[in-house]
Amino acid sequence: MDVAFNSKRESLLRLSRRCGQKFESYSKKSNRYSAARLISFIALSAAVIYLFSISTFAGWASLAVSLAVFSLIVHFHNKLLSGMRRIRVYSSIMNEDIARMDIEWEKLPGFYSADADELDFIERDLDLYGHRSLHCLLDNTVSVEGSELLRKFIHGDFPGYDELQDRQNIVRELSSYTRLRRRFQLRARLSSPKKINCEATVRVFNTDLSYKAPIAAVFLSFAFSVAFIAASTLTAAGLYEGPSALFLILNLFTYFAFAGKTGKALSALSEIEPEISKFHSVVRTLANSRLPENSAARIRFADFFGPSGLLQKEMNSLRKLSDASAYRENAVFRLLINLIVPYDFVLQRKFRDSALRVKEHIGGWLEKFNELECFFALANFAELNPDYQYAGMSEDRKFSIQNAGHPLMKREHRKLNDFEMKKENELVIITGSNMSGKSTFLRTAGINLCLAYSGAPSACTALHASGYELFTCIKVSDSVFDGISYFYSEVKRLKMLLDILEDPGRGNVMFFIDEIFKGTNNKERLHGSMEFLKKLSTLKCTGFVTTHDLELAALSDSLDAAVNYHFREHIEGGRMSFEYKILPDPCPTTNALEIMRMNGLPV
């Protein structure tokens, strides 16, 4: 394994152990606090009862002191419990990252989710989404929509050279901000145990915000409050003998005249508050991150980084209004405070104005938030794999990769390969025995290109490519319910490739075809394969085709675009071993009969 990778893994393991030790220490303290709460409650209760029997004054005094002491114990215990929760969540983040490095699928949060039924063929062929997939390995997003956007990021769609350069710069930059990314995740998980639903947040802002408490009601309520307080003060000083209670009655009348509509309008704040609370601490974490002003991430996500933007201002405003609204929950207090100041009217007007401003921008803010989550996920992947390299991109329509391994395989099981296309529109024909590594090589090249196009580093020491549209035909299957055979499914898939290539509006295509036409007989398979590859050689594409038909390798004699490679095996002493290395030229050996013979079949 790479030295940098091992060092990073050991660092995470040490941090995880420290978290475990700290949690254990806090647990012991929590047990002591629990015992102290019980003992103090019993002891203080007995003392209060005893002192009440001696003296009423002593009893009340002891009750006040007892409540203060017990409240302090409860306060510090709750603070300790909060710290324990933070450590537990933080430790789970560390352990998930260790599982990502070790490729331990069962320990990743998305592993037990239901496999997606509507995978497209690229996602299925290259294991981009679903169980044991690239998405499962990368996904540490904090929202449902962020997870879905990450799925699109890694789909293999080329974003354009300029956009890809921006993505790589942001991922490189954020991969060095470990503390920021972990605090971001920690805040999000503490505020919501499940992934945040951004759609629900947008939906709560679609409530009716048309009503606004009249400004006249604010002035009248304020005037009556001032008049009542002034009249009461003057009456107490003997300087006024008028009916001061009249102003109180008028104020009550004013309050109740608008209380129904105002209270109903403020109920929207109680619906918005749970959604706002989830984002407030996360947004505040980003605002306090102090990224350099010229950083790529801060430029792209200017609304989130920096405490003075509209997003920060409105989130803070809504959270303060939400806290202020909590005081209204007590009906008696609500009535009393509205007799002193026009509390509800002012609160509703401020909430309505702030909510309307947020409603105008919330959709765009959340889209950027989801995009930022994806960059955090890719940056985390880059940090956990410091030996992976970012792709170099150019328009020369060539492809090369060095020391390439499959990122979904454990490192100790990977076999690394070098490969380079020496022609612009090269058709790579790969022959080889069963189990020799042909299919894995196709998936390795394809999934590393998907990583490269997302802006993340790939599992290799170097990768050079152009902007291709990727096409795969690897995991083709039949359908009993639809009455479609394996061969017919493959024919439909390959016809789709031709349709793409013959569309003048499409760009360059890189295809990955595994065991071409293996669903039919040898003679027709060979003839069909040759004609199909001849057709591909006339179109704007490049790619890989694996086959068991050694005769197909002869196509390179008549077709300049065709180049032969192979994987081979060795059989010694009745045991078979594989090199899993891609080599030039057609495969010189076969192993089907030997495999049958080794397993006791008559050959």
C-alpha cells in the first residue's frame, strides 16, 4: 500500500480510538452525575422538609438554594450528555471514513438501502449506483437532494474542459480543509439524524405569506401601551385621576381585533422553524470557515462563505424570529407582553418580510448547497486516497492510464495495469481466457473516467483523456417478463450505440463492450462482430471490445483502427493462475477445455 495512504489510515484510527476513550470517560462521569442527581434530590428534599418543620422562612430559603443546586447539577449533566452525543456522531464519521479506505461495505451508511430499480446501463455496468457502488463509497452528503446530485456528478457525463478544471481546483482545495468538512457533517447530523430534505424546506416557504399586520395596529397598540403606563405612573404619583384602565381596555380590543389573523400568520413560522434550524448551524459553520477570498470554493459558493451575505443575514434573522416566537407559546405571557408592547404585530411583520426575501432565493441557495455537498464528498474521497491522481484533459482524443486499479476493490486485491491508446480513433480488441481479467479491466478504465469527469482523482498514478461520451455494454441481461432474450438485449444495446454515433449532434464516444455477441453461435458471432467493428471504425468513436473469438483478432490485419491486446493465464501442476495484466497482441492460449478437465468433465 502507498505510504501516504497508510499514514492517513493510521491517523484516522488514532483519532477514532481517542474518540472512544473520551466517550468512555464521559460515560463514567455521566454515571456519577446520575448518582449525584438522585442523591442530591433525596438529600435536598429531606433538608427542605426538615427546615420547613422548624421555620417557614428557613424552609423557603432552603428550597430556593436546593433548586439552584439541583438545577446546576442538571445543567452540567445535560452539557456532558450533549458532549457525549457530539463525540458519538463524530466517531461515526471517523469510522465511516475508515470503512471507505478499507472498502468495508457493511459499515457504510448507504449499504443497506434498497437497490435502485431504475439504474441506467452505465450505472449498472460500471457499478456507479446501488449496492457496493461508487456512489455508496463516496456518499457522505447531508441531504437527500445532495445525494441525488452526487449520483449525477459521477455518472460519467463530461462537463466541459473549463468546468472540469474548476471542479478539480475546488476538490483539491477542499480536500485540505478537513476540519471544515467534518464540522459541516457534524453540524448537519446533530441537527437532523436523517438526511435533510431540501424539497420540504422549499415547500414550507410556499405557504400563504400575503397577510401583514397593519402598521396602524402597531402604532395604536404602542400608543395605548404608553398611555396606560404613563397614566398608571401619574395616578400613583397623585398627578392624574383619569381612567387609566381605559387605555388597557383599548389595547386589549386592538390586540384581539387582529389576533386571529396575526396568530394564523405566525403559525407559518412554527412550520418553517424545524427546517430552518437544520440549516442554520450548518450555514453558520460555513460562514465562519474563513476561506481565503480568492479561493475557488469561496468564489463559486460566495453566498455560503463569509458572514455578511444575504443568506447568512436572513438565516440569522429567521432563527432569531423563531426564538422570539417561542415566548408566545405560553398564553398568559403572550397576553401580558402584548399589553406592554405590540409584540405579535411587530414579530409577524418582521417574519413576513424576512420569509418573503428567503422565499425568493431559497431554491437557488439550496441548489448551491447540494452542489457544495457533492464537492465535500469528492474532496473527502481525495483526502482518504492521497495517492490517487487527478486527470489531465486535452482535446487530442487519446487515452492513457498508469497503475490503474479498480477503486471499489480492496487495495490488497487489486492488480494494477498500464494502458495507452496510440491512435486517435482506436478500436481495442481484448482477447483472453475465462477469469483472466478482461471485464474487470473494462470496468476499471470506465469507472476511473467517471471519477475523472466528476472532478475527483482517479485510482491511478496518471490518467490522460479527452472529453468523451461514455457508452457501456457489459452487464446485459435477458428479461423473462418482457420476453427478451440475452442476445436480443445485446443487439438493442449495440443498436443504441450506432444511433448515438450516427447523430451529428453528439460528440466523441468511448465505448466498453464486453464479450460481444456472446449470446449467439460461433459462426454468426464472428461475422457479426467483424461487421460491427468495421462500421465503428468509420464513425467518431474509440473504445474497447472483449471477446473469446481469437479469430476476431485478425481484424487488425485489414483494419488500421483495430489493435490487439490480451490477458493470459498459466497452468502448472493442475493449478491455474492469472497475471491480470493487459499485454499486447492476441491471446496465445485458451483454457476452457482445461477448466472443464480440472473439474471432472469429459473433454
